[in-house]
Amino acid sequence: MAVFTIGRIFCLVLISAVWLASGPAPAAAQENSREVDMKEHESIILFLCGDVMPGRGIDQVLAHPSDPELYETYVRDARRYMMLAEQANGPIHKQVSPAYIWGDALKVLDSIRPDLRIINLETSITTSDDYLPKGINYRMHPKNIDVLTAAGIDCSVLANNHVLDWGIDGLVETLATLEKAGIRQAGAGRNRTRAMTPAVFDLPGRNRVLVFAYGYATSGVPDAWAAAEEKPGINLLPDLSQNTVQQIQKEIAAIRQPGDIVVISLHWGGNWGYDIPERQQRFAHLLIEQAGVDLIHGHSSHHVKGIEVYQNKLILYGCGDFINDYEGIKGYEQFRDDLTLMYFPRISSSSGRLEELRLVPMQIKRFQTVYPGRTDVLWLQEVLNREGKSLNTSVRLNDDNSLNLSWPEE
């Protein structure tokens, strides 16, 4: 378990305090860090993160582990991933509490208290043994669903390349388990209509938030996983063309009410590399310009990628994994997939404009998110500034080890 110091506890106090008492950015910088002084009811704060993967090795340390047998080329027992993590970072207790994997992230969530908590859930929640021969198959036992409720997750995005790892029966059980737990889903369903339907959140005293979710082939989603009229599956994008933007615009217009905030969650792109393909950027821009999207929540990359603000709307191209069982696995160490971010955008409830983006760094150790050291936070800052240069964004480091995004005025 993580050891809390007085310094770390003080940092948590600062995280919440800065939301309420931030000073204005220097005028000479000609950039708005978006630390605005607004009444709480005039803004919406979201928690977003990348891939949450509580299956396979992590499932083995939870209270109700699945059968550990795997069908991978090199690893045939899920407990092997637990052993690799222990070799890298020390012992992991078995039958841990539901809150365990969230570690220090729970303290941050309790401090900031976002209005909605949205994750990309990249695992099947099932007892199905109908594995698909695709190389890697993630599943978490349905009795471990309290892992998600322990963090107060409101919305699980399912349009990804692992939710059908254990077949259609596995997907249907995943949907039923989330529904029973009161967690809304987006991006998958028992038929095409359900898969296309957004998760709708009516925030008391403010506007609704609509979460649409789509998967794309470049993230490894098979075409056969697309939902059909009478077939469960995911909401799969055919391409990133102008025609697809127009179709999404129609889907949004069919349900959008005046004042609604629209979030699109996209599982796209490869696992490694900082490059943002031109077609991805163009697609993201068109979604904002023509479809009226207010925030794009991109994921699939195992590490954080550059951040853009376009027409005052936030684009996260790749959030990076938030919880995984990759500790001790060799290769790609230069990308530091153990370092991740909690994304807290503050959005105007009247216009959808981004007012502030606070980033709280985390590190994955012993299947748990913990506070990273200052050196690791500086490494993340350097990456975000390097990759943000072409996107006209940068981040500044705060005393509490959190980061704030800056972008030019429009």
C-alpha cells in the first residue's frame, strides 16, 4: 500500500484549493491558463482518464478472481503478470479491497469532486469461457464490479478492442453487470441502436452531458465486432471521412437539446508513438466545427500524447493507460507507460468552452495508482510541452505536482 506523508496530504489540499482561489495568468504571457473565478453552478468539472484494465493479472488479486488460464503465445496463466509486477515493484496482497487499484487517485477524486467520472473500460466483465483467438483476452469476474463503484464511476466507455474478448455472451454479461451496478455505458449495446445511443447525464441545476462513444479499426477493433440490427457489438466508425462527420452530426442533432454538452469518446490509433495522424486531427476539428462537439476524449495509446484546444474545445488525442497489468513487461520503456494522468477539464455549462484543464499525474505500482515523484512529474511535463508545441499548448507545473494547461486566446 502507498505510504502517505504530510507533504502528500498537503498536496491534496492544494489541489482543491487552487480550483477555488487561483490568481489570473500574467497579462504579458498572452495566454489564458483558464483558472477562472466562476460560481460552481456555471461550470462542469469532468474526470476523464484513459484505459482502465482491471482484467487478467489485476483480476487475480481481487476478491473474486477468474480462471487464470490464458491463450496467449507466451503467457498461459494470468498470475504470471502478478509475479512480473511483484518482481518489478514489490509484493502485492491477494484479495485486495475494491478501492485498492485506485490508490491515491481516490484521494484526488474526493478532493476535486468532479460532476461526472468517465473512463474507457477496456475489459470484458464476464464468466464466459468463449475466448476469441486474438492473442490477448481481458476479463474481470462480474463479482469484482465493486472495483468500479468504489471509484464512483458514472460512465464506462465500451467501444474498444477488448470488450468482446470473450465473445458476444461476454459482452452481454458486461452490459448486464454494469446496468445492475448503476453504471451507464456508451459505445456498445445489444443491437446497433443501443450501441449508438449516448449515455445521458442530467446535472441538477445545470445542463445535460451527452457521452457518445466510437471505436475505430486503427486501435485493433475487428470489423466483425460492429453491432448490427439484431447483433450485439460496438459502435464502430467506418472511416474518418466528411461523410462520417455528417452522420455523427445527425446522431447528435437527433437527441441534443439546447444547452447540452456533447462529449465524444474515441478509441483510435496505435498503442505506441506520439505522432498524431493528420486525418485524426482533421476529423477532430470537423467534429467540433460541424457536429458541435464540445470535448473529444481519445484513448488507445498506452502513454499520454499531446493535447490540443481547438476553437476553445478540448481534444485529448491519447490519454494513456490509467490502470493496467504491464509492470515488469520489457519493451517500450522509453514511453513510460507507468506514468499516467487524471484529466479534470472545467467546462462552461452555457457554451461548452474549456475554462481550465488540471492534470494530476499518477504512477502505476503494484497494480495501484500512486503519486509519482517530482522527477517523474517533470518528465511528464517535458513530454506534454514537447508534444504540445505543434498543437500550441503547454503545461506549467504547480507546487502540488499537478499541471495546468495553457493555450492561446481565440
